[in-house]
Amino acid sequence: MCGSRPSRPGPLADRRQGAASNGEHDVCVVGGGPAGASLALRLAELGRRVVVVEKAAFPRSHVGESLAFGVMPLLEVLGLRSAVESAGFLRSSWATVDWASERNRYEVHGGPSLLVDRARFDAILLQAASSLAGVRLYQPARVVRATRVGARWEVALDTGEVVHAKYLAQASGRSRIRVSSQTGALPGTKRAIGPRTLALYAYWRDTADFSVGEQGDTLVEAGREAWYWGAPLPDRTFNATVFVDPGPGGDYEKLLEQSKLLGPRLRNARRLSEIHITDATPFADLVPATSSSIKVGDAGLSIDPLSSQGVQTAIGTALHAALVLNTLMDRPEDTELALDFYRARVRESADFHAAAAADFYLRQAVCDGGDFWRRRVPASKPKASRELPAPSARIARSPHLRFEPVAVAEASHISRRDGLKASGKSYAFVGEEIALAPLLFELDGPMSAFDLVRRWSRRLAPQKALQVLHWAWSEGLIDPERPGP
């Protein structure tokens, strides 16, 4: 799907709209940010009755203005790519990075990132969701208590109203809601997947002009006791963010003066806002979903800000969560399948982003060696990449590989498909929906890499078969032939 959805005029404040009935809803979504709005929109498209409870009146200020190009396919699934692209946000095709004693200016991978006004971006998503007939919006309204009573949730609001729903979705960021029953297990247990970090940020006006080629660049820099991020915004202001250790010593403006990229730009600039402080510690929840509740966005997974993929990840969790909830309602016999799918996706995403950030921090720590950077290097060494096999090298399936059905996301549900599992991970497809199990099944005994690619070339183009071999090798699904006894 593509194109924008009809939107209602007027501010998203003090509204009670959408589904007319005050009866039971299918899902109560707590939080109307990108994750909550995306979840509500997708559930409504699947025919579900949804109520969204958002505590803040929009527009609201929110950190995180850089959206990587990878968010575009997700917005297209939601039918909002056109609306976002036509909203007048800045496009940034280049980034200047001063890291590990090197300064480089490079073109952003995949396509230009969007430098957005988050207040406006978030409003576009929530407006689209609340305009659908199956969605009821309470805003501003705050959850006082969520209680599991029998087979439904009773969600008490500070407006005095009580919302009833079969399922509860927490999309309220890092804040928790009060749950008076352990059945839902919403509080959960968070595990850190990166260093404890605070983000200090403010908005500036009248920044210094630099060369035309660098005016719209996203700026990233490693300092002695902090790292920096900065970018121009659509309203001609500039966001300057400093990431520091928690505790004393985080003097925002003093740290900015030490920045080689941001300092010169802000020397004669005017700070327009107060200095905001927010927790930027990456974490994953050990219980992101139960049979009656689910966590999306930062409530379930918060990744390292180095990735600039926080919003993209939040929307991705929402799209998966919509399929999980739809499966729980339509196919209760597949409850564990759907929950296992969601838990695995959260875990795998957490591990991927943690490893990527750790590698970046390690490169800086090798050059710097200060306490700030040492605390950001994991105790365990990163997994070394394996040298690709030569065409004549004899290879075989990993002894850890098992063929069995696995959970996959389809158009509207989580379903079982032929797949395989290895080292705690599940696999069904690779690349452009290439079924993996039939390919690995053809590796029925040790053979040369050349012979395996030739076999696979009956199903795939030779170049594609070679790419799959390289990917399966990097994932540890294929190993060198083991010597005989």
C-alpha cells in the first residue's frame, strides 16, 4: 500500500473520537507515539476495535529527529509514506563523522535520511490512526491503573472513565503503567544491552554557516567524555545533543564547547530551549509479550542512539505486534507460536543493534582509552567474521542445524512454515522470500562450495545462489567439512 490517508483537521488535543461504543474493545494501546499509533492503525486495518490512550496533547516536543531511510518501507506498509515525504521535512544525504581519530564525510547508506520535526511527525501518524472508524482516541488522558479482571483488562483513566479491552499494549516509552494484577506481567524485567547513557539536548538558532556542501549534514563526533550528534531541522533551528555517563559532570554547554564539529557552529548561536535530559540507555524487556499483553517501541526494546534507527525499530515492533495480537484473537491455538515469534524478534533485534554499537565504541576506545569509552566496550570480544570458503573448499551443514517448522510473519497472522533452527535462532526465508530449508536440505553431505552453488542454481540465479551461500556461511549454518575419526 502507498499514499496518504485522509486526516482530520484541527489539533490532536482533548478528543474523544473513533469507535462510538463505550463497550469492550479488542485492544487498549497505552501511548500514541510512533509505536502506539502504528499499532492502532494496523490493527484497525485488520478489523479490530482499538482504543488509544495518550497522556500528552499534541504537538509535543520529542528527541530523535533523524529517521534513517529504512523507515520508508514501513511507512509504506502503513500507507503513510506519501504523507511523510510531502510534509516538508529536510532530507540529509550526507553525514560528517569524526570518530576513531578520523573525520570523514560520506553519503548515507540506502537513501537520504529525514530530519523531521518529531512533534509534527508523531502527529501525522496519530492523526492517521485516529481517523479510522475502528479507533477511539483519549487525549490527553493518563492511565491510573490497569487491572486484569477475568478475561479482560479494565483500564482506569484520570478522566474518570474506564476502558475495557481483551488485550493491553504498552506503547508508553520507558515509563511504566500501574498494573494491579500479575496476570498481565506488564512490568516485566529489563536487561541493559548497552552502556548507561543520558542524552542532553537543546535547540539553537543562528548557527554559523559552513560550506554549502555541509549545511544539511548530520554530524556525529566522539569526544573525550561524551559523544555528539547534531543536525539542522525544518524550521531552521539546530538540534545539538550530547550523550554522557549518568551522574555529575555533564555540563551541556561546556561539553559543546569541546566539540570540534558542533562547537564552531554554536559559538555565536542562541539557545532557544531549556536543556532537556532523557535516559538513552539501550535495553530489552525479558517479557515483551504475554497471552494478554504486549510491549511495543521503547516499552519493549530501546536501541543505542548511535544507530539513528529508534523510530524505525519502534514501528517495526508495532507491525509485528499487530500480527501477534491478530493471531491471538483469530487462532488462539497458535498463541505460543505467536508469542515465541515476537520474543525472538525482540531478542534478535536487541542483539543485532547491541553488537553494531559495541563495534563502533570499540574502534573509538582503541584510539582513546579513556574511562568513558572503556565503559562502552563489552567484556566479551565481538564474534570474528569467518573467511569465505574457496570454491574448492568442502563444506557441510552445521551440526547444530535442525529442520523443523518455525513461526513467520504473513499478511495478517503469524503462521508455521517449514524452516530450520540453529544456535537458538529460527530461519525460514533469506533475501527476497527465498525459502531456506529446501536449499540447506540439498546440502545432504559434504561437498565443495562450487558444487553446492551449482545445485542451488537450478532454483536461483547463480549470483543469487552465491549470495545465499555467503550469508549462510556468515550465520554459521554451513561449516567446513569436519575431518573423519
